[in-house]
Amino acid sequence: VQLVESGGGLVQPGGFLRLSCAASGFAFSSYDMSWYRQAPGKERELVATISTAGGSTYYADSVKGRFTTSRDNAKNTVYLQMNSLKPDDAAVYYCNRWPRREDYWGQGTQVTVSS
């Protein structure tokens, strides 16, 4: 199993980023997927989930209305569109199955929000 996150970077407050997570080694289209983030000194927290066909999503209150998750099962990829970014959104972002599996974590992608 491999999950490879990409798309992070440095962005100013109010800016946007689109994260991608390429999955391999399991039947991607058969599983709900999730996005997590972890800021320095904090617990890893759930950001969003998406159902197998993409028709059902969940968002943490802190990102609701600003973040959108989607997936392309033909490409075995899940996305996280992040708009109106705030300094509090700065973290390493990870994808995983949903419910998560501890042996599935990738390396994550760093998001920095700063002027």
C-alpha cells in the first residue's frame, strides 16, 4: 500500500491550494477516503472524508465552507481543494482510508500559511 500526498506549499492568508493523494496497492474505488492534518505540537485531526463514489462528504467544522474533497477513481486519486486559507490551517496534511488504518500513512505534504 502506498499513499503519496502532494501539492502543499507556502501560501498567503486568503490563498488557495489543491492537494492530491495518489493511492496504490489496494482497491481504491472500494473504500471511503479521508484527509487529516497535524500541526506542530498538536494531535493529528480529521479534516474531511469522502465516500467511494464521491457522493457523500464530511468536513470538520474548522474547514467547512472553505475546503472541498473529491476523488477520481479512474486515477486512484483523492483531492483536497483548500480555499480562504488561514494561518491555523498550516500543518502537514495526510490522506488515508476511512476509517483510517495506521499502516497506511504516507509522508504527508506540508502546508504553510504566512504573509
